[in-house]
Amino acid sequence: MVSLKNIVPTTTFSKLAGQGSDEIFGGYRWFQADYLREQDPSLPIAAPPEQWRADAEKKIAKPALAAWTGMPVDADYLDLGRAPYSMNEAPSWLSTLQTLQIMFSQVDFAPWTQFLGRRLTEVTLMEDISESVRQLMRHMWHPLHSALYVWNKTVLPNLILTNLTDRTEMSHSVEGRVPFLDHHLMEYVNNLPPSVKIRYDPTSDTLTEKWILREASKPFITQEIYERKKHPYTAPVKYPIGGPIHQLMSRLITKETIQQLGFIDWSKTQDLVQKSFEEQEPNLLRRVFTLAQYVVLGQRFGVKTAQP
């Protein structure tokens, strides 16, 4: 966004953005697990063999989690963050979200906070979905469509369209346009069978995401782009010692700012910034960034110090 603003002389300009295509066409890798949870009866000609489907569903969790993080994932993490059986309509990707929270947000909270209890992220998100919709998810909708619905009601508006699109763009006077989120297009795509969004290829025993969008675009793109797999963008996970990010974190995370929060144990975090940049360990750096976000939010909104 900064680069675009610097090369365009006008005060405000508009741009087209692709946000929404993965959300309505099942483009993210983790949606494949929900597609494989059951066969698509609306398009049996495109259905994968039942045994292949069942085996693939079990195997896909680990690669999907790696796609979130951009790094290998230990199998031990895969058993974490399961929704209660009463929420069996919960999409598979929610378990991945809970696992990520455990992996990357292991912040050293003050001892008194343990009395507040711990709550599964996926339970919180699912309870925000109305019971009438959850009934449809249990009895009417294909699991892929349930997964897309929950994603588009939670992650899309609260993360992607704020942090990665609207807020970032408007802070630099860039007015974004997201044609894939046009309500006419969304309503049409929502009624398409799951098997035209994620397509099984019997010749290679693989799944192709956003298949119908690829087919619609085929006359206008190269074969290389048509066959390309999605490569999610992830922010850098390593930063140099003494660089601007290291300096910023050192200014934000101090004894004074952490004690002002009240819910973080300074004795366990005082060496975290230096250690994370010396070791260049991605998970430590994510913990540093989490602490920095707490500090910034507390300062910007004048949050009082938390107390038992």
C-alpha cells in the first residue's frame, strides 16, 4: 500500500483487490479437510472414491496446519483444540485455529490470571453463530459450505478485511474494491455444489481448489497460472538484531509497560525480546509481537492496569 501511494500522484485512488475469492471458492488449503468430511451428493460424477476420501481427510490436517504457519508442524499439536462433541458441526479449520493459538500465543500471563479459566477459541466462535444456522449446518449444508460460512462470518470481516485490506488501505488513502465480495456474485457462488469449488482429479488423486474460477479464467490466463497451486502470503518470521523491528520491540516491551498491563508476568518475559532476536526463533518472535500488541492497545485506549 505504501509503495502504491508513493508512485501515484493523486491524493486518493482506487484499486481492485482479490480478497474474497478464497473465501467463496474454497481456496485455502484447510478447507479441503471440510470438503472431505463427506461426499457431495449434488455432483456424484465429481466425487472421489470413498476410501480415498476417508484416507485423505485423515492425512490433510498436518499439511493444512503447515500452510497456516509456513513451517513444519509436529504431530503432537494436532490433537489439541478439539471442539466438544455437541459441536460436531464445527468446521475442521477451527481446530487448526485453536492449535495455532496454543503454538504461538504462549504468553507468560501473571499467576492470578489462571483463576479466570481457559476457553477454546472455536467454542467462542461457534457460539456466535445462531442456533438456526447451526441447525442448517448439522442437517442441511455440506461441511465445506458450513466451513465457508463460519470463516466469512468471523475471520474475513474481523481479520482479513480489516488488518489486511480496509484499514491498511485507508491509512494510506487507498480505496479498495473487492469484486469477489459483490453480493450478487457471492449469492450465486454460495449455491454452487461443493465439488465445483474443490475438484477431485482422478488422474492424479489430488484436489484442485477454486476449480470453477480457474475454468472461468482459463481463456484469459496462461497454463502456468491456471495450474498454479495457492501459496498463501505470510509475514516474515525472522528479523535482524539491532534492526528497526528489534528497536521497536525493545521500546514497547519494558518493565514499565508490561507492569502497566497488569496481566503479564514480567519476571518471565524480561529477557524475551533479546532472546528471540538472538535465537531468531519464530515462535518466540510471535510471542514478542503479541506482547507488543497488548502494550499498544493498552496505550492507545487508555486501558487501566488489570488487577486480580
